[in-house]
Amino acid sequence: MNRRTESRLNMGRRVLEFSQANPSESPGYARVLSQLEEQLARATQLGEEQRRGIAEVRAATLEK
């Protein structure tokens, strides 16, 4: 994952933390907050998969 993507994910995590600490009474707030939470979880999962894939490729290269 490149630096720009990681920076945006960190920003999203901070937004989520702030939003959970300072809830709003807006009708769509909870829905949007849950969507953000799901998207951050998915992005984190994809980042981990990418890291594992890169590690596997590097390990295979060393074996050759």
C-alpha cells in the first residue's frame, strides 16, 4: 500500500474515532457512520491481503 493510501486510511480512522466520540442526532448519521466503519474494515483487510501477497512473492523469488 502506498503512502497516500495509508495516509487516507489513517485519516478515515481518525474521523471514525472522532465521530464515535462526538455523536450527532442527525437521522442519517448512524447509517453513514456504520458505512464508514465497514469500508475501513474492508480497506484494512485488503491492505493485509496485499502485504501477505507481496511477502509470498518475495519468498518465492528467494527460493528461485
